[in-house]
Amino acid sequence: MTAVLFLILLFAAVPISIVLALTAIGYIWQSDNTILFESFAQQMFSGTENYGLLAIPLFMLTGELMNEGGMTKRLVNAARVFVGGFRGGLAWINLLANMFMAAIIGSAVSQIAVMSRAMVPAMEREGYDRGFAAATTAAGGLLAPVIPPSMLFVIYGVLAQIPIGDMFLAGIIPGLMMAGSFFIVVSLIGLTTNFPKGEWMSARDAIGALAQCLPAALIPLAIIGGIVFGFATPTESAAVASLIAFLVGWGVYRELKPGHLAALFLRTAQNSAMVIFMVAAANVFGWVVIYEAIPQKLAALITSVTSDPFFFLLIVMGVLLLVGMLIDGIAALILVTPILLPIAMNSYGISPFQFGVVISINLALGLLTPPVGVGLYIAASMSDVKPTAIFRALWPFLMAVVLILLVVSYFPSLSLVLIN
């Protein structure tokens, strides 16, 4: 009965947070357990009592302040200094700028929206196909859930009860591998497509572009440096980053207007509240999952099929690819982590850090795959291109992500070496 209710609500397009909460209520009502009923509100509230969750609104605020403060275009100009002279240079600039943005924003959806507005028109003006330009931008957005700071990593760290700073470290090498694979894809496409020739900036312009970018570069340095060198927790680093973003946008670039802050704070509060409520509802749902011993039952089923950790991860990847096609990445992460993580750790000895990287990359793929594909439709909307045209140009990037996913699954050290 509970499973039927869950599926009905899910496919009726009810918000996932409401689905999780109502499913838990339905289970409690069906079980007629007064102790569970009396503990419902307490369990939901306890889901938000985690210091690490404060990083979510702070990272969102940093991204909003960056957009309003004019830092995005300066990061793009800085990327032009390094790769702008290659043939197809603007495609390389797009990917490199996405790498910079991934180290600041942490949200693929936000990054795709911002970079689509900035890069697609510029690429089209230089002679690139609009569908390819939108596909390259959307692919670059997949770096945000993997290159720290990542909102998926923050939520996973809270759910898995592991250090978020270490989770960030686990994503650095896989994130750089993904970025490298995207550069290879662009290079291979360039062999068969006559990309426009790029132009190197003059020494004077290059120095000016890098100097303009230096204040914005303080933001990823504050986030990653503070965590790596132990000066600050991820939450404290996010607070420092948002302060730097404000000071740079207002005092250095002078594009951030104090009159815009009220609307900016409201957007941040609304977006972060949705995520936090999902975490609270997931805590109740996970409580029901544990009470019913679902991980143990599922573990018995899967271990009867295979005892190989890599083969288990292949099964998980197939399941999550389907889940990611239907459900938003954050919602899917909240849904599957309480069920699959205990199996991965207890039955297969998989590190929670490696597992977090694998499922985050896996769910990021769902952002760009129909029928839901939130990132795909945002790229289409911002670029004024049909989703089918973007997807036709996007599939080589998706294949590259699948290849990296297989490598990261087979070699745990890629996720664990920086932590160790």
C-alpha cells in the first residue's frame, strides 16, 4: 500500500518533498503505530539540525552575488587568455569558463542558465552552430555537481554523515577528468567540423583580463583553500565566499547595486528553502525505510546476484540513470542515498566517498537526458534552441561522462587519493 501511494504521487508530478512526507504519513497511518505518529514532526525537524546544511543557502547566495556583480563575464575573458587562440577557441573558452564557474556556483542548473545567456549568442556570432553552442554549455554545466563546491556533495555529506570537506576533495580528480574528456570531445569534433579560427589576445589585453579576474578568483580560493588547508569548514568557507562576492561586486566592479539585494536575498531564500524542506522530508522517509529494513532486504537480493563491487556499481548506475531521467538530481539523491549507501558500505565495502562521487556524476547525467532533463530544457529555453537539436550535439559529451563514470567506479583511488 505504501509503495503504491509513493508511485502514484511520484508519477502524478507531486513535488518530491511532498511525496516523501505523504508516503511516510501513509505508512504510519497504515501501521497504526502511535509512537511513529507522535515522532513524525520531531523526525522532520531533526533532518534540518545539521550545521553543514547552512552551506547550501550560502553557496546559492554566492552564485547570485556573482551573477549580479559582473564576475561571470570577467571569468570568460580570463578563460579567453588561455585557450582563445586555438581553432574552435570559443568552445574551449566555454568549457574553461564553466570549470571556473563550477568551482564557485556548485549548482548545475544555475550554471547552465548563467552560461547559456553568456556564451551561446557569442558563439553563434562567431559562426558556431547554435545547437552545438548550447550543447557545449550544457555539458560544461555537468561539472558543477562534481568540481567542489557541489550542492549535491553537501547534501550527500549530510545524508551519509561524512565530512563535507573530504567529500569535496573526493570530487576534484573525477571533476578534472570530466573536464579533460570534454576538451578531448571538442578537439575530436573539430577534426570533422571547420571551427572558426580563434585569436590570441595581445599581451596588454591578456594582462588586463587576468587583472580584472583576480578579485573574482578570490572566491574559489577562499572556498577550496579554506577547506584543503583546514582554515575553515565548508559552511564557513561559503560564508566567506559570499562576503567576498558582495565586496568585489559592489566595491571593485561596481555592478552590484544595493537596491537589488532585497530581490537577490528573496530568490536565495526561496531556492534554498525548497532544498532544505526536501532534506527534512527525506529524513522522515529514511526513518521509515530503516524501520522497514528495506536496505537489508535489498542487499540480500543484490548480493544473491553478484559479490563484485564493480558489478554492483554497474547495477546502481543503470538504476540511477533511469531515476535521474524522471526525478530532479537533488530529489533523487535524497531518495536513493538512505537505501543504497548502507548496501554499498556494508555488503560491498565501497567507500562512502567513492559512492558519493559515482551517484553524483550519475544523477548529473539525468539533468541532460529526456524525458525530464531539467538542464536540457533550461539550456533550450535560454538559447532559443529546440531540445532535440541540443541533444543531437550533446551525445558525445554524455558518452564521455559515462566513460569517466566507469573509470571512477573501477578505480576507487581516483576518489580517495586526496583524502588519504
